[in-house]
Amino acid sequence: MNSYDSIIIGGGISGLLSALVLSKSGKKVLLLERNRNLGNNCNSYSVDGYQVDTGPHAITQLQDGGPLRYLMENYFDYLPAFVDYGDYFIRDEDGLKEVPTTLKGYLTMDILPRKDRLIIAQSLTKMLLSWQFGTDISNISVYQCLPWNTLSPDTKEFMDTFSYFLSGKSAKETSVQRMFVGGGFIEEDIEKDVTHENNEHQYIDKFKKMSYVSRLLNNNKVNYNQYYPRNGLKAILDAILYSLPENVEIKTDTAVENIITVNSTAKGVVTKEGSYFADTIIYSGFAKDLPKYTTDLPASYISDLSRIKQSKALTIWLGLDEEFEEFNYVGGEVWFKNKPFWAMPISNYNKNFAPGGKKLVGFMFSIDGNNSFESEKLDAYNTILRVYPGINNYIDMVHYQMTIPEKASVAINGFIAETVTPIKNLYLVGTDVDDRSMGITRAAYSVVKLITVLKKERIIDS
Ligand SMILES: Cc1cc2nc3c(=O)[nH]c(=O)nc-3n(C[C@H](O)[C@H](O)[C@H](O)COP(=O)(O)OP(=O)(O)OC[C@H]3O[C@@H](n4cnc5c(N)ncnc54)[C@H](O)[C@@H]3O)c2cc1C
């Protein structure tokens, strides 16, 4: 009775997509989630009449060949509706300025000193060229690639903020390669995963042409290719849940405490209410926590997992009276000076997210793990009051979320795990198992990689 073909540990989007793939491939699946609700970082819920998401989200790479698109087209019973993300803005004391989408626009934007803009363009172009000629730039940081000490304080903060959004870490820990290929601004695809072609050079060439920074440096117009699910993040979760066939059993409020192994082969899991057994176990929690669940991992693997770096995010959702006019656009804005944040007025995608006469805006801050939650909340809230003078007269609702957006930052000297683990029949999925793009797209990449491995190992049919 407690025997399944596959057990999935964790019911966030990676675990649910894995359950969908395996069940639609005919497997009897058990999914165990320790929380009361499914979805974790990919969900929406109600607060005082507003529908907030688990953090502001832009969904990347929904073009043909993008990993989420591939999974939706092949495994979903219906497709959630997505709308264009809109425009990106930078805010400073003078108001909103559109993020440049051409080199000319970049060179003439007045947010950073002209001298710094030229230095950045020159340094990055040099780096891009040496990469094109084969230099490994994966360990050269954005900080190292620029004459950091000559830059103005504003420019340093700008580069740090940009780095954070691309990798989850500062310019010192973000590789310049990530700046060229990362952040979901690129139209990479799953061609390599699906065709098993390993033509790294050709693949990288494609990357170089497509990233935001490299497009800009190559003087091509940038197209963000980002979207938002019209009915909120929950729409993606709902589409997966609707598509799950009957051969998937889900138990929430059920934490896996141990992974049972025999001769370094995974056989099942232990929970408070009993043990469950399966031929294949997929783990979608933090890879760095894996040693807590089994003593069967080699020391070298445990040491690699301990190198996984993470960062924390604080989101403040504000319900505002509609008369407050600072957020009358579709897209997102970045404040990069003194306590940077990314803001997204999500009720501009769908009026139903806020009660009549109100709007809903999410502000996401990166968090210093050494400070208390209370002091971070206060600091972030005061930053909003400082950046938008008078906003306090329009606030109708405040809601805080503290989260780890991605299980692994794509940082220099960080570690990204593989699908296959040293324990036979135990596989990993999630944002610490792939370094492409970010968030939900990265989670989808990890599931596409899982499909490839399971097909190769003849666990599911090709
Ligand atoms: C503020 C914020 C902003 C973001 N912005 C974006 C964005 O703009 N674009 C984008 O694409 N993505 C974004 N993301 C990231 C995206 O939401 C996540 O990367 C994605 O939802 C992670 O999915 P996951 O399934 O890999 O992990 P999780 O959501 O962490 O799910 C893992 C699940 O496993 C469960 N679990 C762990 N251990 C156990 C156990 N022992 N037993 C049972 N269950 C267990 C956990 O409870 C959890 O439910 C953002 C996230 C946040 C928080």
C-alpha cells in the first residue's frame, strides 16, 4: 500500500512539474509537502481584499524552446494566460527613466556619470571580445572587470544592484559571464537538453548574441521577452494541479525526515506518519540540506553542497489609493541607491488584484542575513517612504514576506548541483540544479534535465 513508482519530496513548482511529468509518463506518484499548501514560492493568496503573489515575478523565456513553454505544451491540460511584462524603469530623485534598450540609449542616459558609462561599456566590450576568443570569464567578477575604485558611488551601487538581480549576489561575487548570459534576458533554450547535442561553442555563441548586456554592446535593440501570468502566479500552480492525473497522490503537512537507502540506493522515505517506498525518489528541497536526510553521501559531495550560496529577499506589498500616481505604468522599476529594491505594480496587469479604487505594488529588497527581520522590515519600509514622498497618505494595506528566492545564487565559487546524485535512484530538481536563467524558468530547466536523465536511464519512455 505504501509502495509507488516515484516519490517526490516537495510541492513547489519543481516538485509539482516533476510529479506531472512522471505521472503523465504512466508512473504511480506520491508527492510529499511539509507545508499545509502547495506551491511555496510560486503562489498567490488574499490579504485584506488584495491578491498578493509570493514576491514580484517576471516570467522569462516563454518563447518556443523555452523550458516552461516546453513543459506546458507537452504536459499541461491547458495553458495559463500570460501578458507582456511591459517596460523596465530606473528611478532616481528626479523620477522614472526607462532602462535603455539600445547602446545609444545607454550612452546618453543621464542616470550615471558619462565617464562611468563609457568605462563600463569599454570594459564590458573588452571582456566580451576576450570571451569570444575563448577566455574563461566564469571566475572574473563584475567588480574585477571594472576599474572599481574610479567609479562614482552611484555607479558602484548601480552595478551592485544589477549584479544582485542577475545572480543574487554583489558585483564582487557575480561573474561577468553571468552578466552576459544571465538573468533571463536571453533567449537560451532547451535544444541542448532535448537533442543531447553538446556543441558548447555553438551554444555559447548563441548566448553571446542574446543577453541584455551583449545585445546592448552589439548595438542590437533589447527585447526583454518577459511575461506575467494574467491571473497571478497562482495561475501557473492551478494549471499544474488541474493537469495532474489520478495516479498522483499528494500529502501536505507531511515532512520527509529521512531518505531510506540500501547499499547507496534510494528505496523510500520516512515521515512521522510512516514510511513510503519507491523505485525513484526526486528531491526538490534545498540540495544543501540533503546530508540531513541521508548519511550515505560521500564527503566530497557534502563539501560541494556546502558551497551552495543563497540570498534572502524581503517583499513589501502595499495596497495604495489609486490617486497615488507614481505607478501608472506596466512593468517594473529599480531603485539602486541606498537600499535598492525592485518594484512591480501588479494590479496594472489585472485590476482584480486590488479592491475598487486601489492598486497593488510589490517591493522586493535583498536582505542582509545578519540583521533581524524587524530591523530589515523597518529599514525597507522607511526606504519606500523616502523614495516616494507623500506615499504614506495613500497606504491602505501593508504585507511583508521573507523568502529565499532561489535555492542557489549563481555566484563565483558557488556550487550548482547535478540532477544525478551519488545515491542511485535519487535525483534532484530545483533552482540549485541548473544555472540558466532564473527562478521559475530555472526550476523548469531542472525538470527538463530530469526528463533527459530519466529517459536515458530508461525510467520513462523516450
Ligand atoms: C521575492 C521573490 C521574487 C522572485 N522573483 C522571480 C521572478 O521574477 N521570476 C522567476 O522566474 N522567479 C522568481 N522567483 C523565484 C521562484 O519563485 C522560485 O525559484 C521557484 O518558485 C522555486 O520553486 P522550487 O519548487 O524549486 O522551490 P520551492 O518553492 O522552495 O519548493 C520546494 C518545496 O519543497 C518543500 N520541502 C523541502 N523539504 C521538504 C521535506 N523534507 N519534506 C517535504 N517537503 C519539503 C518545501 O516546503 C517547498 O514547498 C522569486 C521568488 C521570490 C521569493
